[in-house]
Amino acid sequence: MKTKLNKLLIVVFLSMITGITYSQNNIIILQNGEKGLAPRYVQIQENSQPAINSAIGFLRKTFKISSNFTFTEVSNETDELGITHIKYQQYLNDIPVENAYYVLHARKGKVYSVNGEIFKTILKTNGIQKKSSISSDEALRFALKELTGKAFSWGHNQIKSKAKDDNLVYISKGNNLNSSELELVYKFDLYSEEPFERKKVYINASNGETVFTEVLKHSAFPGMEKHSCKEESHTKEEEMFAAGSTQTRFYGTKSITVSGSTGRYTASQTGNRNISITNLNGRSIGFGSTPPSGGSVISSATANGFGNSGNEGYYMAAYWGAEQTWDMFKSVFGRSSYNGSGGKVNIFVNGSGQGADNNAFWVGSWTYFGNASSGAPFTPLDVVGHEIAHGVTQTSAGLVYRNESGAMNEGFSDIFGCYAEYYAFNRLDSNVWTLGENISFQRSLSNPKQHRQPDTYNGTNWYTGSGDNGGVHINSGVLNHWFYILSQGKQGSNDKGSSYNVKGIGIEKAAQVAYRALTRYLTSSSNYSSARNAVINAATDLYGANSCELVATTDAMYAVGIGSKYSGSGCSTSDCSVIENVIASNVSVASATINWTAKSGVSNYQLEYKKSTDTNYTQTTVNGASQTLTGLSSNTLYQVRVTYTCDGKLATYSSVISFRTKNIIDPPKCDPVTGLNISNVSKNSVVLSWNSVPSINSYTVGYRKETSNSYTITSANGSSISINGLLPNTTYLARIKYSCNDGGGDTGCDGVSAYQSYPSIYMTGDKVTYNGKKYESLADNLYNIPPTGNTHSYLWKDLGPCSSSFSALENDSPYSSEIRFTTLQDDTNVCEAINNIDISSITTNSADVSWSPVLGITSFELEYKKSSDSSYNLVNVSSSSYSFTNLSASTSYQLRVRYTCSNGDKSPYSNTVSFVTEGTTGGCNGIPEYRNGVFYQKGDKVVYNGNVFEAQITVWWAPIYGYWTNLGPCNNLTVKQSFNIITNPAKEGVVIVSFNNLKGTNIHVNISDFSGNILVKRILTKLKLNSFNSQHEIAIPNLKTGVYFINVNGMTKKLIVE
């Protein structure tokens, strides 16, 4: 008895979740199954580990899995650690069981652990259906009712005229993994337009009922739920790639790769990356598994001319962000694109239609980033990384987008979106831990409660309802916070009252744990307990059993309320703390010295360094706390980290530092400045901007009245300048040039080189000349800060004038082409696009629109159209508001506004804004019903559960979640017309139907089959219909047993006849 008790204690000690665990045949069950499931996660002790080819039989016997179930291998991969992962799908009656997978993990041909969700027995009391009772075409008609749009497609590659009969699967009701509720269903992948939706719909193959739906349009933020742009066919040999640059608006000018040649370059590439971006130019985002049609790939006449007009800079931020995300997954995780095999990332921006604004989403094979009602479009790097990460999840774990698995789906996208930002900027600050800090909607990984998310499983803000697909954008906060704690460490107590003190392992190691858990250990129906097991497995694989990383991974899960603390004997109590104060100094063209703070008792260290573009580090053993690296490449960004051996294993790496070697400066080409542009014109000022010239920091700006021959000269540090003191209503000309050497006009003296702008970076002790004097740097990592006397005297030491003569450079660049502009007569406006467009008082046939007034402007051009139309209607409006009348009910409309500026030019159009008129029922007092997927502005009113609510801020969630003011019950509710089938199934040749609030003179009743053939037609005319709330018998003598549709005055329901 004592021996058995000790074994039980060992099993409890190893348990990964709170609950019952037990040992059987040397198998340790760490996460039990439920409702007829086999165990979700097991470990097999070494002396019982089966060979791969006999593992399924071993598990079938051990867990007594019903012989009705079979298994088919769907993937078999051996990873970089030598671990083989084999994924099986479960079948029943030779039909796939949806979301039922088991993953076997093996070393040297022996299976040591298994995880996933499969059924071991059938608990259904009335037996399992083996054949369908309705056809696939009949099931499709039921499935289409789950979409609210008005146009549909289905399948994978094209619109089909008929559904096939090979899409039968088994699934439990609501995908709740209950074997007593397994149903034979038809599975459809459906798309709709207005609103744009994509869903998997599962229809009961016996009665047409909906068993489960899964949303496949994965949004960054909740509540959204032959053609002119034909892709050119080419090979890599035919396509010309060029190094270019773009203005990103969020992050300044960034380097990109583009395609094309002189005269036309496009934002697309198929070389090391496979990316393109299309500007839809206001066209509908469309629908379907293939990308939207229309629009054009963003292009420029020059490789460095992208992003310089309107919102194009914001849109090109998405392109640059996709490059960074691609490189991050490739260099950090060894994954080529979202699918691991170089799949093309198709980006679309600036579309229209319901759900096109105020969000971004991934739709299985393409991604879209929308404009904002106000503020910047949804294209910052972390949002781009978030969406592409949905593709990674889709092609690896395949987490179902509902409830806990859906929350984890969102959480992993947040994690890799934030990590992409860390990767691109190599910094770790509050921006990295905030998703969407550059736009109007955010989530925080460090403090999820700040944005109404939970930081503890089942804690404050945990959502248990059905909205937001079961809270996928809300409950993701738990996984987000786990990642933050694992990276940074944290001490405190959670909402369950559990105290914790987690030592962080750094964001790089934490990201490796998260990625491996997602791609190797999670399956489509995993829950948060499964996630805990997955990250523990990943940390064990990567860093070893009982490692400090494993301890931190386990304890970080405990900190967010999942499972227990780590209780093992690993992670020595020795002070294996991280190396601190790693710095680079004496950086030259080919070398750099690395120093760090020595650890007491440690003499040997492991220094690792690499180019930032490389995947693997070069390792070197260092005796002491300093090492000079030689043989480096010039003008190259390097990354360095340091560790040491502690208690027989490597301690946590230091923070990664970066330095750039100096550039071997080539003589500048001295070409004229290009891209000269004007903006923000007022009566007394203008902003000039231009394309920056590499290594040039200072520019000479000349401007004059058009009637004058004399220029006013000023200088600009950077590629833009605001010119003030201009005369109103006056035409000016401006031009730009620069000195071909940016070293203060000299080429050096006394053997000291002239100061150069970035990419030259100066370290402590470096010497330069500037304006005939010599200076020594007093700080590290100086760039774009010339030694200009008193201004930066604390950064540069003045060594006095050159003792020998220096060669002054007289050859400035040619001036740029002149640009002409006219100041305004007064400050009525600066000719900018209108913002803050608000749609309110939407009814079945009317709506009010208003926008921010423009000082001095009294006439506006308001253009509107149905979303399905191709051209706009024009209305000239004499104020900043307008009331629409005679609109169509239940119809999507789009509008935009512009005006004529005081200089005669047309302003840019505002963002395109969409709204949908109400249907003929619902709402009250002209106030519409609340609609999921709509962004409401402050002051908007809706009807919800019979009460009127007013939005306090911009919201997309239902009034039950807060930030809505309840204005009381809705009076004079619009009467809703309906009918009910009292006898369903109908028997003995009669169906009884009740009518509610039907008004008029006649009631038209039609009964049809699946092909649309009307078999019964009745017109009820002899009844008083002013308040018709009674029952009526309708004879159906000739209808055979089966499923039909009954239509009453345009309303349709399913009718079963027995």
C-alpha cells in the first residue's frame, strides 16, 4: 500500500492540471478527457514506449477506444531537435470526425507523449447515423440561411452551381466534444457579401438543423464579424527586383524591396519573399476564397517614391510590415511565410463595404487592412503581424475560432504581432506590449484589464457569453498576459488570490516557447489547460527538464490562473542571474569591442554574435568580461548576447544588444533632390518635403516670390521644413540642394576623416573634422548629431583647429526642380480632407450625416451611392450636415465628402463611410436595433432587449458590456410581423400555422420543395387581418414525407411532413 501511495504522489506531483490524474500501464495522464473523450495529454514512461508504427494500436488498447473509430495520418514531421510529430485524424464509419486529432511525439522511433482530442466511445443513446437523409443541395439551402449577406459563394476555388456529396463529417453539437451529441453533418465553407462574412457551417444530414458554425474571418478587433487587377504571370527570372524605400507615416522612411525598372515600380516581390499590396481605391472588398478583384497594385515612377501622397504612406506601412513579419518568422522560427512553404501574402487596403473600416482581418488566403472612421488606417506593424500570424495558426494548430480555442487563436496573433515590432525595432518598451498603439483600438499584454480583458483565467472581465464568438477578442488577454509575464517576469497575486513571483526568461526565449507550443503541441479543439501542457512541453524540448525556462513557463501559467506552480527540483537556487550592462565600443569598419559586467566567481563566458539578417549565432568562449570582435563586414548591423555556464547548464542570455559597423564612405553622387512636395498651405506658411538623400543630413532651401528674382535661403536638418512668414495670397517658387559632403564642408585633416551622417555611427573616442576643426566623441552610438559648437558640446570634445589645410568642397548638388505654390488669402482652411464623419438617425428610408466644419467653407460636395452601385450621386450641400430621404430599406450605402479650397483646388476626399438602413421591422421611435459588427460613435442610440441605449464612446460591443447609457424602455415599439408553425412535423395532411400582427387584406401562403417548385398555394382573404393573431389550418393532402419550405408574406420557415 505504501508503494502504491508513493506512486500516486509522484503522479500528482507531475500533474499539469488541477484534477484527477492516475498511472496505468506506465502511462501518466496529465489531462483527462471528458464526455467520451480519450485523455487529452499523456506521457508514456520509457520502458513502455511503443514504436511509431504500433502506437495507435497501443493507445486503442490502453484507452479502450471503440473499434468503430479508425485513424488516418495527416502529417509527419521531424523537427530541428530530432523529435518526430505525427498527426492523425479520427474517422467514424469511414467519415472524418471534425476537429478530432491526436498528435504522437517520438524520439528515436519511440512514442513518449500524445496529445489532442479524440473520442474513445460513442455515448449517443439512439445510435449514430451512418447515412444522410437529405441531399447536399438540400443541406446547402439550410446552410445559406446562416449568412446574413445577399450574395454567396462556397467551396475553395470557384463558385459552384451544386454542392458535392463528399463533404460529410461527424461533429458534436456546438463542437463541444461530447460523444453523446455526435451528428452526421454536411460541412460548407461559405462566403457572403454585405456584410462580408466567411463561415464554416455544419448542417445535420437528417433534418437540416444547424449543428455548428465557425467564423473564418479573423479580425484584429472584435465585432466585425477577369478583372482589372489580374495578377501578372511571370517567373523569378523575368521579374526585376530593386531596393526601394517608402514613407510609412507611422515609422518614417523605411527600406523595402519592389519590382520593376526605371519608370514604373510596383510594391510586389516573389524573390526571398512573396508579397504584394493592392489599393482597392474604394471598391468593395467583395467575397470569396480568392482575393478581391479591382484596384491596382501600388506603384511608383521611382523605387524610392512610395508613400508620398495621401494615405499611401499608411498603406505602404502594411507592405513594409509584411516584409518585417515575413523576415521575423523566417529568421527567428525558420518558417517561410504563414504556411511554412512560401505562400503568397496578398494584402488589400482602402476598400469599402460593411466591415471594411475600423478593422483588419485574415480570410484564409488573403488579408485586408481598413481605413478608420477617424485617425490612421489599421496598418501599423503589430496589426500586420497579428493578421499574418492568423495564417500561421490556420496552417498549424488550426485552432477553432470560438470559445477558448478561439481566444488562444487571437492571443497567439497578438503575441507574434507584438514580437514582430520587437524584431523590427530591436527595442523592448511599452509599445511592444501594446497592440495597436498607433491606431484607435488597443490591447495590452502587460495590463489586459486596461482594455477590458481578463488577466486571469475565469477572473475579472472573463467572458462566458456567446457574443464575439464566445469572447475570442476578450479572453485572449489571459494568453497575452502569460507571454508578458514569461518574458519580463512579475510578482503579485491574481484574481484567484494566488501569489506568484516569476523570473522572466526574455522575450526571445518566450517567443520560441509560444511558437513551438502552437506549431507542435496544439490541435484545433485545444483549450487553455491544453495550452498549459503545450507550453510546458515546448519549454522542456527547448531548454530541458527542470530548466529555469521550464519553471518560469509553468509559473507564468499559474500566475494567470491555469494549473499549479512548478514543484520540481530543477532550476537551482544558485544565482544564475542574467549578464548585465553589455555594451559595444570602439566600433570601426571591421571590428568592435564588447564589454559586460563580470559575475562573481565566473571566469569564462560564452559570447554569441551574428548579423541581424542571419538566423544562427557565432559562438566564442571568452576568458574575462571583454572581447574584441574582428573580421566584421562594414556598414552592417550586428547583434550580440552573452551567457555563462551555471550549475551545469547555460544561464539565461543577456539582453541582445546591437551595433552597426562603420561605413566605407563612397563619394556622393551629388544628384539633385527628388520628390519635392508641398502640404499644409496657409496664408503665412507652407511645409516642404522631399526624398532624403543617403548620408545627407543638411539641405539648403531657397524660396522666392514668383515676381522676384531674389531667393531667401535657409537650411533644413532632415527631409522637410516648415517655412513661415509668407505673405497671404502670394505665389512662391521653392527649390532644394545639398552639399555633396555632409562633413561641414571639409574632407578631413591631420589624418582625421570628416564627419558623416547616418549610417555612420560614432563611438566614444572616435575623431572627426567639422568646419575646419577636430572633435572627439564623448558618447557611444552617435549619429545625425554633428559637432556644432555649444549645442552638443556635451557629446563632442573640441580638439581645436586643423594644423594642416583642408580641402573645401565647393561642388554642391544641382538644385531640384522648382515647385510652385500659392498661400491662402486667409486661414479659412489648409485644404485637408474632411474627418469625423458621423452617421446617425438611421431608419428604413432615411439617415443623417454630419462632419467637422471647415473654417470659411460653406459649400460641400457630398457623394453617395448604394454599395452595390459603381458610380456616386452628387449633392451640393451648404452646411456640414445633410439628411437623406427616400433610401431603400435594408441596404448598404457609401458616402464621401470634399470641398473647394480657397485657392481653387479640390480638397482630398474624406474616408469612404458606410451605413446600412434598417429593415421594415425592429427598432422603435426611429431608433435602430443594435447590430453586431457595427462601430457606434459617441451619442449613437440603439435598441437592445427592449431598451434604448446611447453610446458613451466609440464602441463595437453590445450594451451589456458597458460604456452605454440605458435611456429606459423603448416606447411604441414597431410592431413585428411573424408566423409560427404549430404542428411541425405536420401529420395527416394538415399543418396548423399561427399569424402574429399581419396587416393588410390578404395572407399569401406558399409551400415549396428544395428545388423551389411551389406545391401548395393558398390566399387567405376571409379573415379580419387588422389584428391577426390566430391559428389557421392549411390542407396539404398531396405532400409526401420529407422536408419543405413554407412562405408567408415573404417570411420563410422549414416544414417537416411525416
